[in-house]
Amino acid sequence: MSSPYRAIFTAPGTRAFSAAGMVGRMPLSMLSLGIVTMISQVTGRYGLAGSLSAALALSGAVCGPQVSRLVDRYGQRRVLRPVCAVTVTALAVLLVAVRAGAPDWVYFVCVVCAGLTPSMGAMVRARWSAIHHGSPELLHTAYAFESVVDEVIFILGPILSIGLCTAWFAEAGPLLAACFLGAGVLLLTAQRSTEPPPHPRDQLGGGSALRTPALAVMTAVYVGTGTLFGAVDVSTVAFADERGHKALASLVLASYALGSCLAGLVFGLLRPKGQAAGRFLLGVSLMAVSMIPPLLVGNLWSLAGALFLSGLTIAPTMVTAMGLVEQLVPRAKLTEGITWISTGLAVGVAAGASLAGRVVDAHGASAAFAVPAVAAVVAVAVAVLGNRRLRPAREREEPRAHGGDAERTDGRGGRDGERDSREGVA
């Protein structure tokens, strides 16, 4: 491991909570895809499979920020354990219902309840921020490392989920995802020394973190990128199924994640220059361009190559986004702020999975790759229109930059003025 990556792990407990977070995040790449594979294998209905995946994502979009807001107020241990118990129970009931051939509405009730799944990535990144908030370079590397972990998860998760569902029994993928979630939450919450301290109600202040203009723009952009991700997953599974090699879909999707993983490792070693908002816009634009090749492929191997190239754009964009959230959202609402990014992704995944599933049913898998391409263009348009809101206040209000400390507060709740008090808490 190169020096910048060694440096972030010098603080006690960092290796342990990062490893626990990796275990707890495995459902991120396994659960939705496992449900799609399980339902399509049992019923043969991709429309139903995509709709269930969408329901799971939408439920997570509603519940996730509220869970994280409770975490900011009460702490990770007190909130995550009971929430995880509800999620695991709901998934267990879903698997029994599928095995028993229950009506469709039972499946939807179960996946809606499973939407309480906590955002483990936000929990881990909040711990990194609490430890390295005084060192932007170390925090950049830590966020890059966690993005790499995310991509490793997206390499391993589809292989496990799709592979087990197709080679063992249909419910095996979601079952293992539930086991990973339970184990990860227990391991993470057992580590009290690195848990960010809870913030009293008065520190949380005026309502949701989504009222921060920059966060609202980024969440909207991530709806588009989430649509891209959800559509790519469903389209790839269907593309492989049409060619008689459904189990190979996991390897094709793994190539997508591998590209992002490699890009994230390199990006974590760099010290990017210029405005983070400009880098974020560039990253989203490159993601859009990278969705052209999948429209043109005709076999699984060329699709794997096209998705590998597309994956190279993902991790740098994600790392830049996390850095922007850390800069622009008050520390007392950081976990919620990071979760709103995940919520934007979840809403997009819901739309992408559902739209792609219906296009597959009506026109075939190749046509479904138009869904992520269009979604990427929409994400770029939102990023361009909202780019000015993503810059720190002193860049947005340059004429007032030398007007004194009182003029350096903004819609983020006076970040500069409250920095000392928040760092005292953290």
C-alpha cells in the first residue's frame, strides 16, 4: 500500500471500522441485483423484478436520510442495531414468501420494509471525517479508499449474488446479503472509540440538510447517475440472459466496477487542483460520454470492455462529490448529508431499474441501454445549471471576499463562523 494510503490508517481503530463497513456494505451491490435475479428466475418477469428493485430503492430513499438524521442526533450504535433488525426480518419474510409463491403484494410489502437498510457508506465516511477533518489531503485519500472499497464490493457482490442465485438456489443471493448486513452492523457498532459523537438537537439546527442549496443540486445530479447505474444492472443481466449466459452477467458487471476501482486507486494518490465543483462537472460529463459504447456492442465480451471504460469515470466523480459534501454541509449534519447523495442514487436506481426492465420486456436488452445514456445526459444538464451553487461562498460572492468574517456566511448556515464550535464537538 502506497504512503498516502498508509497514512490514513495511522489513527487507532481505522482499519477495524473500515473493514466492518466493507462487510456491512456488501448488500449495496447484492440486494437489489439479487432480487432482480431471484424474481426473474422464479417468475420469468423482468418487469416485476425491476419494479421490486425500484420499490426497495424508493423506500430506502425515503427512510435512509431519516435514519442518518437519527444517527447524527443519537449516535450510530443506538440507531443502527434496531434498524438493522427490522431490515433483516423483512428480507427473511421476503425469501419465505418467494419460496411459497405468495402474491406480488407480499413481495412489495417486504421490500418496502427492507428499505430501512442503513447507509453504511455514510457511517464509515462520517468516521473518517471525524478523524481527518483537520487534514484535507488525508480526508481526500480516505474518501478515495472508501470509493475503491465500494467498487471492490461491486466486483464481488454481483458475482456472489447472481452466481449463488443461478448456481445454488434462487433466494441465495438476497439471503447472503442479509447476513452481511447483520454482521457488518454488529461489527461496526461494537467499535465505540471511533464513533462520531452525537449532536444535540440545538446543534442540528434548522431542519433537513437537504435545505443546503449545494446538497440539493448534487442530490438531483445523483438521481440521474443512479438511473444510469440501475438501468445498466438490469440491462446487463437481460443482455446476458438473451445470449444464454445469464450467470456471466456478474462478470460483466464486475468489469464495470473494476474500471472504477482502478481509477479510484490512482485518484487517491493525486492532489487535484482547481475548483472541486469544476472537477465534479467534468466527471459527470465523462460519465455521460462513456455511455455511448454500450449502445453499440453486440456480445458479452465487447459489453464488458465498454463497461470497463465507463467504470473509469465513476470513482473520481464519487470522491469529488464526497469532498464537496464535507465542505458544504455542517458537520452536525454530515451523516445525513452523505446519505442524501446515496438517496439520490437510490431514487435514480429505482427509476433506472424499472424503466430498463420495461424496455427489456418490450424491446429487448440492447434497446434498454438507451435508458442509462439518456439519464447521463440529464445528469450533466442538472450539473451545468446548478454548478454555481456548488462553489464555496467566497467563490460565489467574490466581490465580498475581503469584507470581513461577518460577510463569509452563506446558505450553508455560516460554515466559516461555526467551524470552531463544530470541530470542538467532533
